[in-house]
Amino acid sequence: MSAVNTDYSTMVRRCLLTFKPFRIFVAGIGFFSLCFLMTSLGGQFSAKRPGDTPFTMRAEVLGGPESRGVLRKISDMLEVIMKRMDTLSKLGNTTTDSHRLDELSSALDRIQPIGLVERIQAIAQNMSDMAVRVEQILQRSMATNRVKDGATGQCEVPKNPHYPDCPSKVDWMRARWTSDPCYAFYGVDGSDCSFLIYLSEVEWFCPPLTWRNQTTTPTHIPFPKRQAAFRSDIGALLEQVGTGKESLSFMKRRMRRLAAQWSSAARRLDDRLRSQWREQKRILVHVGFLTEESGDVFSPKVLKGGPLGEMVQWADILTALHVLGHNLKISVSLKELQGFLGVPPGRGSCPLTGPLPFDLIYTDYHGLQQMRQHMGLSLRKHKCHIRVIDTFGTEPAYNHEDYATLHGYRTNWGYWNLNCRQYMTMFPHTPDNSFMGFVAEELNDTERLSIQRNKVDSMAVVYGKEASMWKGKERFLAILHRYMDIHGTVYYETQRPPEVPAFVKNHGLLPQQELQQLLRKAKLFIGFGFPYEGPAPLEAIANGCIFLQPKFKPSHSSLNHEFFRGKPTSRQVSSQHPYAEQYIGRPHVITVDFNNSQEFESAIRDIMKTKVEPYLPYEYTCEGMLERVHAYIQNQEFCAPEAPFPSANTSSSWPGSPPSPFVLLPNSSALAWASNISTPPSWPPLSALRLLASLEGQSCIDACQSAGLICEPAFYRFINIKEAFSG
């Protein structure tokens, strides 16, 4: 009995050893088949594009011949497996190698209760059922798409003369539609139908498809118009500005310090405009240079003597818009910008998901670049709403892309093809741009009287917070030191900067309020030539200082000076602060050649004998800036076409022979628009127009300045007509 059991055990072990490779083979074939099926079908299912749901299937892939080929291959493989199983079963009835076959048969009999064959058969049946199901899904999907996309032939690329770019755009989409996920977000799936739907309904390069249900296209209801009301509380504005950056903290401190002046100015302007209805505008303010994507080089320098002029201006712009009662959104990050604009997910190749949710967008060149990267074609459509805060200005030659490219004016910052008045500058550099400005602190009567009593005639403060600005200035500082005590506000961490002479009393970097107190005592505020055109000289003049600055010989510009190189202007900067030199002048501003020791010392002696009172030009007061910003918002319109000039047949009613719309002003050589001629809509109004003849070679700017006027480009279209030159 034991011998029989031993032989039986040996046989079972041999059968198991013999069958193990076979078992692995069968299991492997089954597993491979299952994986092959899932991979093939999964690959087809996963051929959806970003933006599809996990259950979205593409009929043009699953319905193709390659998918049916996959199913046939799976079926053939299962059939081969079953045939091999039948062959192995039949081997048990032959007499060849009977002992080995008996072992195999016995092993198969022992294995069968485990259900291996039944399981393989069940897998095969499931595969067959799955193939039937997939075929049904394919048929339903193709039927659905036929209903949705129209009959065969309706997705042919149209050749419509009104849409000449349509074929080339479709070709581009065929090759590049996967380059940005935003196309899939709008439903593009690689088919010509989806290309045409996108190019006709999201973009505008192809004609609408006749079989599309046009009623599904959303109709956007215009935003209701609301009346703007002046605000005196800036608490909501301070919350919107946010935290997390030292630059934002600086701006908020400035807003709080000037809050009372803004409130008082708002009341005065409200009294003057009480009868006027002001529309509340939806305004986005995107401060691009403070975003992390642009490097935000200013925030780390706020506490180290870095330039603050841009932040001064932005703080004042935000406050003015808020006080005027407009609906503000403030963005200092790319994520906030995308959220406010409704940018589709992706890399920025597609238009916005809806209409522009703002009437105006205030930004800078950094922000303009970011909007171009993320708004797609919407930027071209909506750029008339944009106002670019541009410190040094942008001249027409740099703004016009084709002209700039052909004539060598293309720089890092120009070529946007905007209306040049959309660029808003810190000072009135050029009439081609709009003057935005900033504000300086105003003094009440008590403060003005206190300044006059406490002025120290022998005290000078140097305009230069960075030690590098003092390098090479020892010679004329020594001359100044013979007449005055010199004070500096140069930043340092541990040791006094060696560039600052020992006879200078350096206070270190001062908070704005302490700097104001220093300026109220000083007689002189002296510049070293840099920084150019900052706000500090106006603040010093407003506190009763005389500003002494160097004259540049030759004038600095982008053609001869590194600082201006790359900026979109060729303007000649004749001194450190041309506005102060030209529009304020003596006795508050004295401009001399610092390289001429005699001229410099003579200026110091004159300053010692001169008495001045605090002076602040109206345009740099809170009321002046509110009035200016209000006028721009209500009157500057760059999205609508300009009103047509009066038709030629009306010229018969014009005065003069030959007829002209201009009349000579009494006791003057200037011409004005005739009062009895119908006035086309214009801002500034045509009643303000004065027409002068300049000297040969004299520019419009110089001719107007010599007569105490401003050269206004908005009037050019009324002047550049033959009737204006007929007299």
C-alpha cells in the first residue's frame, strides 16, 4: 500500500512539474489578451483631449477601421487559445508516450475542479460580450455625431471671399491644435468640424456653419449703467490692495497719509460737477511690474533706497479711481489677472471665455506683455480699453509697429499700435501721450506759516538715497559745503557709505513723514543728475525748498545715454527734471552746469539771498489729478470711430473768401474755429482751438509753448485740411 502511494505521489509531482509551464503559458496568454484589450481600447478612449470628461469618446477614433481590427485580433487570439486547449485534451486518447500522457491526463483531471478551463472560457465569453457592447457604443456615437455635426460634406472647409483666412487657419489648426490645451477647452477634438466650429464661433476667421444651432450661442446682456458717487472712505481700497509685499505696504501708507486731502478734494470737485451725471466704470488695475512673473524688482528695494516713483504714481492712481466712485478690481499677480479677465485654461492662445468684463484696464508695459501672452486674439479686439502707465512716454515712431521695424525704432517696449494718447505719463513730456501725473502733499495755512518761520537758510538736502549716486561729486559738494550744512538720506546697513563725504550729515533712509520734516527746514534741495524726473523735487518745492539741478550738455536721450536706451522715446532730456525746469523755473528751480565751478558757486550765492514760499502746481494737487482722471474717463474714447468731419457741401456757409472754418482772433495772429459753424463732437472742445503758424523749422510743441499754449494732437484732424491753409 505504501508503495502504491509512493508511486502515486511521484506521478502527481511529475504531473505538476510538467503542467506548471503549461499553466503559466495559459495564464500568461489570458493575461496578455486582457492587457492587450484594455490597452487597445484604453488607448482609444484616452485619445480624448484636455477638457473632455473621462467618459467622452471620440467617434472618429473608435468608429474607425483600426478599432474593429483590434476587436478581430482579440477574437482570433481567443480562438487560437481554445484550439490549443482542445488539442491538449485530445492527447489523452492517444497511445504515444502513454505513461507521460496518463500523468498529464490525471493532472488535468485534478486541475479541472479548480475551474481553469471554465475560467478561460468565461473570459472568452466576456471578451465577446465586450466586443458586442463596444460595437453598439460605436454605432450610437457615430449616429449622435451625424446629428450634431450635420450630414457628410458639411464640414468641408469653405472658400468664402469674406473669410479669406479660413482655409489657412484650418490648416494651422490641423497641425498645431494640440499645442495649447485651450483649444480642447473650447471643444476642439482634431476633426475638421471642430476646427470650423471653433474658428467661426470662438474666433472669427470662418463663416458660421448653417447646420449649427445658432440659438445655442450665448447672447451677452450689457452690464447695467450705474451712477458714480464720490467716496471719502478709503478703507475698502486698502483691503483690495492686499498685503505680502513691501511695495504694497508702502502704497497703503501713502494712501492713509493723504486720505484727508483726497477727501477734501473730492468734496470740492463734487460741488463743481453736481449737475453732471457720471457713469460708474468697471475698471481693472493690473500693476504688472509688481508681479512675480516680471521679477518684482521693486519690492525688495523699498526699504533700501530703491526707486519709489512708480509706486507713488500707482498709489495715487488707485486712490483717484476709488475716490471718483468707480468699481475697481486690483491685480498684482498673473493668477489674479487670469481670473478677472476670464482666461481659458492653457497657454494663452485662445480668446477670453466671454466679453471683456471691464470698461477700462490700467496697466504698465509688463502687464501689457502678460495680457498678450494670456488673452490671445482678445487683446487685439479689446486693446482700445487699455491705458498704459508709462513713466517716460512713448512716441508715435516707436508705437507704430511697421514704421518702427522699417526705420530702426523698434525697442523692447514699443510697437503696440495703440492710440498714442492711451499711454499715460508721470509728467507732461509730450502732447502725443496723455498726462496722468501723481500728487504731492498740500500744506494748509498753518503749515505754510510754520515753514516760513523755521526755514534754515544754511541747510541743504541732497537728492540721492543710493551711495552710488554720490560717486564723483566731491568737487561741487566741497563748494556747497562752504556756504551750507549738507544733509543726506543715504541707505546703509552697518557702516556709513564711503562715497558720502565726512562733512555730510547722513540721516540714513527716512520714512516719508520724517523726510517731509527735513525738507520743511531746508533751504536747498540739490540733485546729482539722477534719478531722472522723479516726484521728490516737486515734494521739496511744495515744502518751500529751492531745487538746484544740473543741466545736461549735450541733452540725454536713448541715442546717447545708456539709461534711456531701449525706451520708446527719442526725447531730449535737457536736465535732471525737465518739467521743473520748463514749467516751474526760477526762483523755485535753478538749472546750471555743474561742471562750471563759477556758474555753480554763483547759483549757490543767489539761492542764499532768495526767499521763496512753498509752491505746488495745480496739476499735482489731489483736486487737479481727480479733475484730470475724471475728464479722461468721461471723454477719452478709443473704441468707437471718430465722428466724421463736416461734409464738403457745408463749406459754402463758411465765412471768408475762399471759405474757411477759421476766423482771425482780434488783436492776435492766431485763428479760432468760427462760432457760427456747427461743431463736430470733439474733446477737448473745438472752442479751445487756437491755430498758430510756426517759424520755419520750429516744432508744434515749441510754437505752442512760446504762446503759452499746449500742442493738442486731438485737433490735428480739423487742421490738416486744405481750407485751413487757404487764407
